[in-house]
Amino acid sequence: MGLQFLIAYPVLIIAITFIHLTALNQSPLRSTVYGLFWALPAAFLVAIASQNEARKRRERSMAENASESTDSVES
């Protein structure tokens, strides 16, 4: 989870700061503070989502391997 957070946090700081500068027309200082603040929960959500997706893929792979092994035993 740590690697996903470390990758997502700086990218989200830039993206959220840019959104606050352009779409919300806020000052650069305020946009930067909001970018730093809102990137934290967003990076955690990205890390949690990627861990959940990896878990689902592992479970799917294990289920496919189990069904292949039972198919070969039945033959």
C-alpha cells in the first residue's frame, strides 16, 4: 500500500492544485494548500482501491488454478 501512496500523492497534489487554480479560480497559495490537503485522502483511496483490485485478481487466479487442477484429476 505504501508504494501506491508514494506514487499517487505527488501526482494528486499537482492535479488538485491545478484544478483549484483553473476551474475554481483560487489564488496560487490557497490552491497549493488545498492540493496538499485533499491529496492525502485521495492518495489513500487510490492505494486502497489498487490493493482491493490486486486482491480480486489473486482470488480469481487462485479459483482458475483450482478449477484447472480438478479438471486434470477428473480426466
